[in-house]
Amino acid sequence: MGRGRRVRGSAAFGLTAALAVGVSAAACGAGQAGEPDQAADETYRRTVNVEVVEVRPSQFSTAVRLIGVVEALNDVTVSAEEDGVIQRFFVEKGQVVRRGQPLAKIDDRLLRAQAAEAEADAKAARDRYERRRRLYQEEGIGTEADFVAAEAEAEAAAAREAALRARLDRTMVRAPISGVFDERYVDAGERVEAGDQVGRIIDAARVKIVGGVPERYAADVRVGGSAEITLDVYPGRVFEGEIAFVGVSVDLRSRTFLIEILLENPGGLIKPQMVAGVELATRTLENVLVVPQDALLRVEDGYQMLVVTEVDDELQAEASRVVLGPSAANRVVIESGLAPGDRVIIRGQEQVDPGDRVRLVGGSA
């Protein structure tokens, strides 16, 4: 039994000694292997390929985008002004008409008879007035009251004739504006009363785009301002318009104010009730530094950008804290933190740390 314990004790001692030797050897090996790694760290610096842009003072415009609806500049419903049966139409749907051109005729036989009667009455009243005027003024026959009554009777008869002639003229339904006769609401043979709708004329030589602008842009949108219009039906085409009207009040539900943009429409390409994309220029800044928003790097308390500088004949990246101004269309104004001529990294900045060596590639300026 005592041998057994000694044997175990000797084995434990041997194992301990072996471990000590191993640890020592490992320590020596680690020290020898570490010397070349340390030397490599001191001599190695990575080089990252980047693309840059040189910032220069330029013009910058901000804009607001919204959706509008196309409306005809003039869209008029033509109504009958007299009662009667439509005898005939002189134009067909889709036909271009001129202002004052006859569109339809209402049966005027009764009015013509009444007008003829009124004409005869007016002539008789004028003749009576002339006889009494001569007798009273030239021969002193009759009284002033008879003379005045004859004059009033003649004037009243003339007024009745004029009224019937005017009503007779209104039996011809005419175009109040020039445009396209777009709708016809009655047919020949139908009876209409004064005020009934007969047709519709649309003048689409110019159109207006109506839309709502968020109230926060109220100080930036003015009559006479420019606007760019796009339509899905004409991809890639931009139409130029001008702001003709700016509403004075804000809608309580949408918090927007109304604007109207006038747009020339040669050939009638743009149809009323089309949906239009609208871009309004709001502010224009001169001589400011503008960079792509993709070049910005978010940090805890703001933004920074990486700028390429030359140190000891090598290009390296340096961080520059920047203060942002207005932005639009993936471009942003830099109010401070950059100077004209700085080369800002716009590609590869996510792989670069300040102090890294860089190589300019691609379209770098």
C-alpha cells in the first residue's frame, strides 16, 4: 500500500514537471513568434480604393413635390336662355367652335309673331307721339299732359319690341367661348326651358394644374414662380409651367393651400382630369458648397465626411465634422466643415477610417 502511494506521488511530480517545461517552452515560443508580428504592424498600412469629388461653389435650388390634377382653363356649360323645342344642332361633338358661333336653334315661331306685333304697336305709338308733338309744340293744340303721355306710350312700345327682339335672338344658342364642343346633353326635338343644359365647351389650348402645397412652404411659393410638370402617360417628358394663383387660406383637414399652374397645351396632348406630378422651385442659393447625401457619415452628435489630404507624398483620409443646410434630390448644402477645393470621398467611405491611406479610382476629380 505504501508503494502504491509513492508511485502515485512520483507520477504526480513527473506530470507537474512536464507541464512546467511545456509552459516554459510555450512562453519562449510565443515570445519568438511575437517579434516579427510586431515589426509587421509597424510597417503595414492598408490602402483603400475610393472615389472623390472636388467641392466647388455652385447654385443650389430647393423644391417641393406634390400631386396635381389637370383642369381645362375654360370649361363652360352652355344653357338655353329661352323655352322651346330644339329644332336642330349646327355642330357635332368634338368639333372646334369659335366664340359666338351658333350651336343650336330653338323654335322661335311664337316669339317672331310676338315681335312682329310689338313692332307694329311701337310704330303706331311713334306716329301718335309725332302728331301730338307737332300739334302741341308747333300749333299749341292739346295739353302738355297729352303730349307727355304719348311720349311715354311710344317709349314703352319701343321697349317691348326691343325685349322681344332680344328674346328672339336668344333662341339661337351660341358658343360663349372658343374651344371644343365636348358634350351634348339634349337632342333635336327635345323641349328645353331657360336654364337647361344644352352642351359643354372645353378650351384646352391652355390648361391649369390644381394641387395643394403643405403649409410649411407658404413663404416660398409665389405667383409667377416656375413649376415642372410630369405625366405618367409621357414618361421622360417635362412640361414647364408658371404659378398663376396661390390660395390665401389653408385647408383645415389637409393643412395645404391651393395653387394653380398655367401650362400651354399645343396639340391638346394634356387632357383634363389627368394626374400630374408637380415640382415647385422654392429657394435658390448662390455660391454654396453642395455634396451628395450618400457621402455623409452619421456620428453620435451630427455628421462627418471623409476628405482626402496629402501627407508626406501620400494620400490619406481625414474626418471633417460638417453642418448641414437645405437638401434636395440627394444633394445637400454644407454650411461649415468644408472648403472650396476639398476632395470628399463619395464611394468607399464605409470601408475607410480616418488616417487610412487611400487610392483614387473611378471618376475621381
